[in-house]
Amino acid sequence: MGDKANAHPGAAGRAPAADHPASVRNVVLVGHSGSGKTTLVEALALTAGAVNRAGRVEDGGTVSDYDEIEHRQQRSVQLSLVPVEWDGIKVNLLDTPGYADFVGELRAGLRAADAALFVVSAADGVDGATRMVWDECAAVGMPRALVITHLEAARADFEETTRVLAEEFGAEDPDAVLPLYLPLHGSQGPDGHTPVTGLVGLLSQKLYDYASGERKESEPGPEQLPLIEDARNRLIEGIISESEDETLMDRYVGGEAVDIGTLVQDLERAVARGVFFPVLAAAPAAEGARQGLGTVELLELITGGFPTPLEREAAAVTSPDGRPRELALCDPSGPLVAEVVKTSSDPYVGRISLVRVFSGTLRPDATVHVSGHGLADRGHEDHDVDERVGALSAPFGKQQRPLGQCVAGDLACVAKLNRAETGDTLSAKDDPLLMAPWEMPDPLLPLAIQAHSKPDEDKLSQGLSRLVAEDPTMRLEQNQDTHQVVLWCLGEAHADVALERLRSRYGVQVDVVPHRVPLRETFAGTSGGRGRHVKQSGGHGQYAICEIEVEPLPGGSGIEFVDKVVGGAVPRQFVPSVEKGIRAQAAKGVATGHPLVDVRVTLLDGKAHSVDSSDAAFQTAGALALREAAADATIHLLEPVAEIAVLVGDDYVGAVMSDLSTRRGRVLGTEQTSGGRTLVRAEVPEIEIGRYAVDLRSLSHGTARFSRSYARHEPMPPQLAHRIREEAQHAP
């Protein structure tokens, strides 16, 4: 690449349109926070002619410093689409957040894209989270390329960075990760730094000078060609080794000259197949410049080397009842199948859905069927309804530019799909279909909240339902044991954004309160109790006496009630009343206010009065008997224990296991997995892992992830149980 003339850019102010999947490229940008993804998107938009000046993606006008900061903060935590046009090809650039807390937005971008552009800072290198995403892309065979940014940094080193990239991402074949261009340096500045002013194409053997703010092509001098010879030969060999022409390598080794056109075609095919990963360099345009360093070369790679939607494997779809359905590859005239990859709310337009069309053509004002997967465990309601599509548009900054249609393979924003949520499928109303969901990370950081005031309480339910509809990585829980409203998030930044959206979008102010785990109580040994409820205050009195015995049961047994009354000491009609009173008291707890579980309560004896005994009296007597039995017994406080599985790099296994031991964890075993990772299985009290999602990320430098599931309740250590009892006694 790089031997093409400058392609025709799109015109600023209009939305790029595609009438066939072959003229679409969907590219997701991946990289850690601060690597320069958003800046690169803006530089590509300028070079493609989508904007007229360097800087933020916004069509005309000026913005204040505050608006600029606010806009970039919003883009840093959510998936954003910037469509541009280059050489007649519509390029959908999907900018993803670099923060680990917003990996759900990243997964949505991967779902919508057909190729990935990994952005790596020459100053900071590769982080662990980026390696994990690379492995995810490799697992599904997604084509990838790498872009090195921040070449202007004092400690930037292009050659060293390419070497690191080959080590990190070319472990199986280092010659599959090679640069297509080498940087050209200008004159040394006062600070001793030599800025990168251009590139030299290793295949084309031409110079591309960006010093003037626009790419200028020239021939290298005789003294420059030897400097690139080694890198050029290695690139050619790397391309030929991935060529589908098995004779090409033998001919090349035999001294036959290989045509540049053949090399470029083989390069593009190897990139599209996901077996060769070119490395490029890029930098934003200077003030007043028309093109940023390397942006033309990058757009050429995207349009020439990245696959079209036609080359993506057909989506797996079923009918709503689960019957498999076959779909043609990205056919604009086929049955409609589209997926909502992101949902957001606009204060003026309402709900906006970013949609990827996989089959058929989506048109404005059409009625479609919306099928959801019903993530009830995350607070998402199930739905299977027809809805009318609103206007179609292409987003650009804060603007929405109208579209006449969205063909298979393309992306568009759809207004006013009020029932559709992220991950839902849109299909024809007379032929409803459902796409298989993509994997979403499980939110594992609990955030307990309560309304700040009565007006906030009235709006809280609706605000929370809208919030989780936008974000499938957020789970809403109404805990029946602790009576808390809990938002489960991916991390602290995710939680902060959720609270801010509640406040700014939905006008709901909430307070964060300590998260409580559902504790239980049980008897440590056998105990007896006598409940006497006798009152006489004129008229009918209240008379009920019962004697019970309480004994512990194995974990998970619940409450077992046994009637051993003989001789009618407690009339048969009042035995259920005693049981009801005992179960009601057990639900309230007998020592710390936590439910009593895993005991057998045996009714042994009692007394009744022919006139004053009643259902209510024996319920009260049953509760009193249970409380008396508890007063004379040792009560164990039970805490929930979770079984967790931690997938971590081998370098951090020791640190993870040491940390688990400080949390009263019991390591059950370890298992070696592929990619230099170890799976650590352990049981840990839930009270010790409330912030584990945050702590594990810090401990492993973002390279570990974990899952958790409830195992059982078991007795809490005496000193900890004593502290909780004291807190319960002093509670208001």
C-alpha cells in the first residue's frame, strides 16, 4: 500500500451513504485510555474531508473549553460512531472507551465491526487489557492492524515499539506483525527531539512528506534506499509466507522479482483473512493542516485491506421459539435482521438506538419486530413486540444527519425505538427472528443506593429502568433479604457514570449507602422454649401457651416444623397458628435481625382456653417460645460464601493467592490454561469481596478477571459475629 494516489475524500456536512455491503468497512478502534483513539478518529475524519478543520469531530461552529472537556469525557466512557467516506467506500469508525470499566461498550463495538484497529502509544506501550482484547479477536479470527501513536513524545521509539508489538502479538509468528512504513525524521529541535515529518513506504519505496500539512509524494534518494532494505526484505518475506500462491516463496528465494501489485494484493488478502497484522504510524494534523501523519496510508489500508461485511460469517439466528434459521451472507434483499448494539438517551430526541444491519435493508417508518433475550437477572424485562422505526440517521459529533436507508452490513442510528434495548434483534414483523447474544461481562461491583428525597423516590424506579435498558453490563437488584436497591457495576468509574446519568438525564438524586450481604442465624445446639401469651382486659381475653424444642439441621434445610402434641393440649386448629408464628419470628431473626434458618422446631405441649384462645394468640405464643429458646441457646451467625474463579496471568498467581488468604479465602485448586494464564478456584466469604472487582484489577494491572457464584452459608468467625451483634444492639 502507499503506491496509490490520494483517494477522493467525502464532503463535509453530508452523511456518507452506502447502497451495497461491498462499499462498507466497519472498523473498531481498540486501545487503553490515553492511547490516542479519539484523536486518531478525528484525524481520519479531517483527512477524509468529513470536517474542515483539525480538532474535534463537529461540523462547524466553535465550542467553549468546558463543552470540549465535557464532550471528550462522554466519548471516553461510551461507544461512538464516526462515519467517513474514502475512495467511494463508507468507513464506519467505532471509537471505544479505553477504561476497563466500560468493556461492555468495547464488546458492542467488536460485535458491530468486521475488523479491529489496535491503537498503541509509542510512549506507553501495550497494557494487559489490550492483550486480552487481542486474544478475543484472535479467537474469532477478526482481522487486525496496529497503529502507533504519540510519536512526538520525547521517549517515543518507533523501532522499539514495533519490536514489542511483534513480541506481544506475534508470539506464534513474529513475521506476521511488521511495519508497512518507517518514519522520516525532521531537523533536531532545541530540546534534542527530532519530530516525525513523514513516512517511507517499504513496498512502494516512496517518501510521503507531511511537513506541509498535506501528504506529498516523492522518490527517495540513493542514499536512503539502503536504510530500508532490511525492513523491506523482511516485510516482503512476511507477506509471501502468507500468500495463497504456494509457489511464490520458492520463486522469490530463487531470485525472481515479485511485482509490487502482487505483493499488495497478497497483503490485502492476508490482512482480510486475519493472518497478517500490519503496523502503521499516525499523528493528528497540526493547526491549519489538512492531513495528519499516516492518515492517508491508514485509510488506504482500511478500504483496501480490511474485509467487507460480505466476508463476515453469516449471523446465527433462530426463530423466537428457538428453531435455527439459515441466512444468506449479508444480502440487502434478504429478510431483515438487525441488532441494537448501543442504546442512549437524548434530552431532545429521546431514545436513540445504534443498529448494525446483518441482512435485509432497514428503512424509516417501517414496522419491525423487536425480540429480546429477557435478561431478567440483570433487571431487563423480556419483550417480544412490534415497533415502528423512526428516522434513520448517521451520527457525527452531537449531530444526526438523515439517512434514506441502511443496507445489510451498514450501521445507522434509529430514533424512538422505545422498547428496544441493547442486544435486541430487529426483524420483519411477519417473520420474527432472534440473533444469538454476544458475551457480556458480569457486573461484580455492588453499589447500594437510596433516594435522596421523596421527589427522588417517586422518580427512582423509572430512572433505574431506563439506565439498565441503555447498559446491559449493569444489573439492577431489589434484594429481598437486605431490602436494598443495588446497582451491580463493572467498576468505580462505571458506578460514577451511572450516578451522574441518573442525576443529569433523569433528574434523580441518590445517596450511596454501605452494601449489606444477606446474613442468616441458626442454633448451635438443642434448646427449649415456652411461649405464654395470657391477657385479660374485659370481654374476650387472649390465652395461648406452647412449649417447643429447637434443634439444628444441616445447611440448606430451612425451617422444619414437627407436631408432637398428644392429648389435644393444643387444639388441632391452633397447631398451624403456632407454626405460622414461629415462621414469622424466624423470618425476623432471634438475635441480630437476620432470618433464622436450618432448624427443626418441635411443638411438644401447650394449653388452651375454650373461650379466650385464638389464632392470633397462638401465633404470638409461638413467636415468644422461639425467642425464649434462642435466649437460652448459642446462636451462630451465618455468612454467605461465594465460589470464585480467577483467571490471571502466571506472573500474578502468587499475589492473587496471597490476597485471597487475607480475605479468609480457601483455595480449592489451580488449573493451567492457554496463553500463560492460570485459573484459580477458591471459596471466599461474600463480605470480603465487595470491592474485589476493583482490587483484583489493581493487583493484576488489569490482566485478570473473575466470576462468582453463591455456594452456601456457613458460620461466621466469633469475633466478627460479636461485632455485628453489637452493631445490631446499638442500631436505632
